[in-house]
Amino acid sequence: MQREYHQWWSPNLSRNMEMLIFGHGGAKVLIFPTRGARFFEYENLGLVNALADKVNAGYLQLYCVDSIDAESMYCFWAHPHGRIIRHIQYEEYILQEVLPLMTEMNTHPYTIAHGCSLGAFHAANIFFRHPHLFNKLVAFSGRYDLTWQVESFSDLFDGFYSDDIYYHTPTHFLQNLNREDHLRHIMNSDITFTIGDADPFLENNHLLSHILNQKGVTHQMYEWKGRAHRGRYWRQMAPLYL
């Protein structure tokens, strides 16, 4: 399997960013890591190997990006306003640096946003905010409202709320989304969610599914038995849904 390591100084983030690319062609898959994890997590969890047949056959090319969660959503010493601003800078890094690189390296017209756990939030958030840039969303075990409090998972903004948080919370902004061109791009995409039937984010997934149904957006939501919020489950899911 072709494997490439890339790093560069990001002008949007004012720091070095790293990435791994697997495969030589096919649909481009933008992959976000889980909470606080790094660009090599997808490989370390065995997910690259789980997709090896599709990657080696040229059906998929994987772009595993780094995270800056410790500087944004999980930077608890910073004011919540600063946390969401840093997240917005991360989105600009993806939009202005990563996606253009993907297009330069691979002219295949199909692009997939993908992630697990917090990576599922990142994938869904950028997909629903910029659906014209993607053809498919595949999100495993995600929480799509970072203000949602359940079990040990707290509101990542400590009760602070702003327009920036609203527009980066899929279950908030999608409810009021009425732009026909924006909705048309979402409706023309392939959307798949998975969640364990004992996962604490199950209710939040049901809410997102309900909102999409209200908007007339066809999507698939698969409930797996148990919590299903671990690499061994995601290794089974990836070949099924990607």
C-alpha cells in the first residue's frame, strides 16, 4: 500500500501540521482523529488495514489529518470564545490547505468526510457547513452538539454560547437551515451514521436524524449492539460503510 507522510507550516494555525496519505487513487477520504488523537491514530487502530482491499484496489485514498483539540474544544484554561475561534481556524486550515492539496494530488471527483467519536463531529460539522465540497459523510459514534451533557461528557463551552458556537453545532444550525442551494447539496449526498444502542450519544444521534428527516434529507443510521465506541467496532464498520 502506498503511504506518504506530509508536514508543512500552516498559515491558518501558525504551527506545523502533519498528515498521512494512504493509497494511490479513487475517492478521496478526509479522516479526522478522535478526541486529542493524532494523524497516525487511524493507522494505529487498524482502520487503514481494515480498508486495505479497497485502498489497494484504487477505490479509496485516505487523508488522515491531525487534530488541535487541546488548543480548541479541550483547551479548558482558555475562555470558551477563544476555544471556538481556534476551532474556526482549524476549519480554515482544512478548507484552505488540506482540501486543495487533496484536489492537487487526486483529481477523482468524489470526496468523503469521515471520523470516529469527536472526529465524527468534525466530519459532520464541515460536511453540513460546506456540503458543496463533499459527496458523502460517514460518521461513527459521534456527538453532534458539544454543549450536550451526558454521563461524564460536559458542555465543552461551559455554558457560554455565541453565533460561532451555533453555526458549528449541526443539531442547532440545521434546524433553521432553509437555503435551497445548501439543502440541495446535502440532499444529493450519501450520509451514514453509526451509533451503539448503549452509547451516551444515542439520543443526540436520534435528534440529528429527526432534524434531517424533517428537512427531507435521506440518510442511514445504523445502531450497533452495546456501546460500540471502540476501535474494534470501527474496524468492522469501516469496510461496510466506506
